[in-house]
Amino acid sequence: MAPTAGPSNLKQSGERKRKAGGNGKKGKVFVEDKKDLLSLMSSITSNKDAQAESKVSKRKAAIEESDQSLSEEKNKKSQKSIEKENALERTKAALIEKQRMKKNRKSTSTTSTKDASAQSSTDQPKKKKVGFA
């Protein structure tokens, strides 16, 4: 290892840290003490775990929110469709009732005209009509 200017890299507790890449291009530090290495690893993994956990919780919250909004939309759509079906049934019933009334009127008017024509035919002879083709 090439000597560098500045303070010594040796510590008094016996730990020794070296910079990687000579002049510390990326700032990497080798740790030779197992305790320091484990503490460094645990801090890194805890940070990564916290980030991953926050991502997962955000995803779950977003999924729950979208599911909730979808269920609300389905409820709204189902309520609207039920209202539309009820309105359709009412209009169908009203149309059927109108048709029945028309049939009743036609049947009563045809019977009354038959009766009236029968009475008029007995009173007066039929008029002759000429049709042109």
C-alpha cells in the first residue's frame, strides 16, 4: 500500500480501515473488524428492509383504496341498473294498460257501430256506391 499524506489510518484500539481504490474514488471502506462489519451490515439491511416495507405498505394501501373505489362504483352501478329496471317495468306496465284500454274501446265501439248499423239498415235501405278503380 502506498503511503498517503495526512494522519495515519491506524487506530489505537487495533482496528484498521483502508480506503479502496487507492485514493478513495468511490469512498469505499474495508472493515477488518468482524464486529464493525456486522454492525455495518445490520444497519444497511435494516435501511433496505425499512424501504421495502414502506413500499409494500404503500402498495397495499393503494390496492385497498382501488378495491374500495371499485366496490363503490359497482354498488352505484347496481343501484342505477336496479332503478333503470324498475322504471322500465313501470313503463311496460303503463304501455300494456294503455293497449288494454284501446282494445276495450275498440271492442265497445265496434259493437255499438254494429248495433247502430243494424238499426239503420232496418230503417233505410243501403245506398248504392260507385267506386272508380
